[in-house]
Amino acid sequence: MQVASTISQAHALFDVLPRPLGFVPTMGALHEGHLALVRRARAESVAVAASVFVNPLQFAPGEDLARYPRDAEGDRAKLAQAGVDVLFAPSPAAMYPPDFSTSVDTGAIADVFEGAIRPGHFRGVTTVVCKLLNVVRPDVLYLGQKDAQQTAILRRMIRDLEIPTSITVVPTERESDGLAMSSRNAYLSPEEREAAPSLHHALQAVRLAMASGRSKSDAIAAGRTRLHPLAQLDYLDVVDANSFNPIDTISPPAFVIGAARFGTTRLLDNLWIE
Ligand code: AMP
């Protein structure tokens, strides 16, 4: 695996890779969820690129940027082992010189749910992914269903801006008790770790209740009863998969989405309804 840490090194390496080129952007602290994306890219592409970059633009002041888990060496070993050809691992200074001032804004879809709780978060995500796509120029971008709103927003950006990259969405990898794998799971205390799968159970209860014809408010109430007392719910809802507008009856494609805090750790999860 070759590693680029500056934009010019990246261009030199990416420009000569054979095609199709699959690309997996990450913030590192890699787990099996990330590696599922890499494996899918490896199976479907001639060349595979990955990035590890903890993007300061998508963290608000007071969020966990400084303590976000980092494991540069472990990440490199895992990506090399999984068959990545080129890793792009830039510093913040390489991505954002002092006079960097452009941002990419996808409008209302970025202002609801995660966007309402974390104002500006998705603008940071779309800006960095737009820049990464211009550096890597992949044929296929591999994204996780785990971050369903992010995936819908990036799909919108790519469509609206005619970026010549297609998206492949990879299902969520879970621990054996149902907890969606996440780099932030490392923050959980043993008690919080035990409580955390209840978010997944709540989503399952909502989906089941909706599928058996109960009203959305009944279904959400059924979901809430499955949450562990340690869980502080930010939202639990059923949304259209493309617009992220709440919907009252299941009309696929849709998601049951949820976010909850366990102590100081916020976890997200969702279930696809088709
Ligand atoms: P992150 O490092 O959290 O920015 O995630 C990088 C990519 O990995 C995103 O496309 C995520 O949606 C995806 N991802 C994160 N967790 C999982 C998971 N448990 N299963 C599948 N994909 C995931």
C-alpha cells in the first residue's frame, strides 16, 4: 500500500491507478464496519483507495474533535491487509490552508435530525467529501448505511453538482448483540456498552409495529419502551430515504432512524425499510 499525505503526492499516486477505482473515506479508528466497505470495494474495483482524515470542519466547538479516537498505525495495517492500493492520510493543514474559505451546502436535508442537533456538521462533511472526490477522482464511492442521512446528503451533492462518481451503500456491520459498530463505541463505559444495543432494539420495535399496521405514534411509543433507562433519546422517527422528511405510513424506500446519548457518547442507528 502506498501512502500520500499531501495533495500533490495524492495526485501523483491516484492519477496512475487503473480503473475502475473504488474509494472509501473514513475518519480512522477502523473497525469491521469500515473494513466491510473496503472489502466490497476490493471485490468490485480494479484499484482501491481509502482516506483517513479526522475532519475538523464537521466538528463544532465543544464536540469530540480533540478526543476522537486515533490509531494511525493500526489503521494502516488494517487497510494494507484488506488490499487498499493507496491511502490518503493528510494533515488538517494539507487539506485546509489558512485562506481556505469554500463550503458545500446541500440545503434543507442537512438541517434536520443530525443537522438540527449538530448545526454545520453536514456542511463540513459535504465540503470535505467534495474535496476528497476531486483529489481521488474515484469511479465509485463506498459509504455505510450506518450514517444514512450523511449518505442521502452525499447522494444529493453528487447528483446536484454532476460529480462523475457513483455511490455504493454497504449494510451496517453490527456487534453480536445488535449494536452498530462505531469508532465512538470505544467511549462507552461497561454499563453504557450494555445499554447501547437498546437503540437497535427500539428501531426494530418501531419497524415491526409499523409493519403490523400500527400508527406511527404508537410505533414510536413501542420503540421508546425498548430503550434502556440510561439512554437519552435525541430522536426516533420514520423518514423518506431520499428527502429525510418524516412520513406517517411506510412507503419504501424509508428508514427508521434514531439517535441517543449514553453518558456523553452519542450513537446513531437506522433500519432500512424496503
Ligand atoms: P467514519 O469513519 O465514522 O466517518 O465512517 C466512514 C465510513 O464508514 C462511512 O461511510 C460510514 O457510514 C461507514 N461506517 C461506519 N460504521 C459502519 C458500520 N458499522 N457498518 C458499515 N459501515 C460503517
